[in-house]
Amino acid sequence: MFHCGKFQFDLKRPLVMGIVNVTPDSFSDGGHHASAAAAVSHALQLIEAGADILDIGGESTRPGAASVSEQQELDRVLPVIEALRSCAVPLSIDTYKPAVMRAAIQAGVSMVNDVNALQSDCALQAVLHSDVALCLMHKQGTPLTMQQRPHYENVLDEVASFLLERVALLAAAGVARERIVLDPGFGFGKTLEHNLVLLRDLARLQELGLPLLVGLSRKSMLGALTGREVNERVAASVAAALLAVQRGAAMVRVHDVRETVDALQILNAVNKEQT
């Protein structure tokens, strides 16, 4: 059972996390939902389309992105969280800043999705005494520099080792495993080949014993493989989400919720017939 604040999921089917970027510069939809009203409207559309969780972010972590101030991030996300706090699905805050985590938890989020895996000073303390779910992601470098020269001796082993270390640290602090989900960090300090290795052998990361969250939606690796621009990658994104689920992903983080939900319904029906 996956514990996500007041929500619980048995993970018998994969969950779809809808992306709500309250930013002017996210790689795919930057500026489309930058106002609180536009972000809330978009979030409600994602719920209607079948999203199980909404991931709200106020700072772009695309390759080359510069950071924003705590106050700027809070000003972007808090009105959206407060407007959606009574909706029927859990809200996740996509942040690595402890102050933003605390404020978002107080405002009503059920999950913290941290690209920095709670490595920032005071990040663990910010979430420790709450009941929110925690997503720990692997990355190499910072968004500003991570795609300059990514290097691994063995990307799968190094990602697994890092995530195990972070889980052990949380366990030592008393965080229940039922609250934790792991993200291998596709595109975060990884070349196309690194990403393909991770996706190809994703099932090996299941051996870590915790749910996997995979975010491949509209990413540059899909553009490199298909030659499509970012707004033309819906089909590739859905295909990538299906491949991830077939290899063990318990959750997929996507822009195109309706299309992904439809595809997963077909996959679930076929899998049900096989059991």
C-alpha cells in the first residue's frame, strides 16, 4: 500500500500523475499555465481526464534552467494548491526547497516530489513529521549543468546505489517505506544511451522494493529518437509510458493525461485477460 497523505493506493494498476507547471519557462508548456487561474483550470481538466495525482511545480528543472527564489516559487504555487486542496485527488509539490515543502504541506499537499532526493539542508526535517508521500529522484549535477557531460561507469548500478542510500537515510530517520516512491530521473544528467539503458532494464530497479515513478513525457530523448518537436511528442510519450509500466513503473508523470489513461486502460484490459 502506498501512503500519500490522507490518500492510499494499492498500486494494483499504474497511477497517472498529471503535470501542472506554474512557470514561464518549463520545456514543454512553459507560460501556458503561468497564472494561478490558468493553472487551476488546467488542473481540473487533468482530473476530468483521469489523473490520479497532480504534480504542481513553480520552478523549471529543464536542462539549462536557472533557479528562482523561494518567494517567487511560493507566490506561484501556493494559490494553486489552496484552490485545489479540496479536489478529489492528492496534490504533489514539485520542489527541492525546504521552505516551499513546509508551506505546501501546510497548504494541503499529500506528496513532495524532490528532484534533489531530500539532499538540501533541512529538507528531511521539513517532511519528517508529516504524513506526505516522498518521491526521491536521481540526478547528476544541477539543471544548469547536468546535460553538459554526463558520465557513468554503469548507469543502472549507480542510480540504484544512490536511491538505496537515500532510502536508508530516510529509514534511519523513521520514515515509513510506504511513503516512499523512487524516480530514476530520466534526462537529469543522462545521455540518450543512459536513458535507454534505464528504460530497457527498469525492471531491475524494482528489486529495490519500492514503487517506481517514471517521467518521460515529451522529453528530449523522445525528440532525439523521433525527430519530433516538443509539442509533437504525444504519441512517443504515450508509448514510453506504456513501456515503463510494462517494465514495472507504478506511476507515470505525464503532460497528456487523457491519452495516457486511454492507453493504460487497453494495457490493463489485456493484462487482466492474461491472468
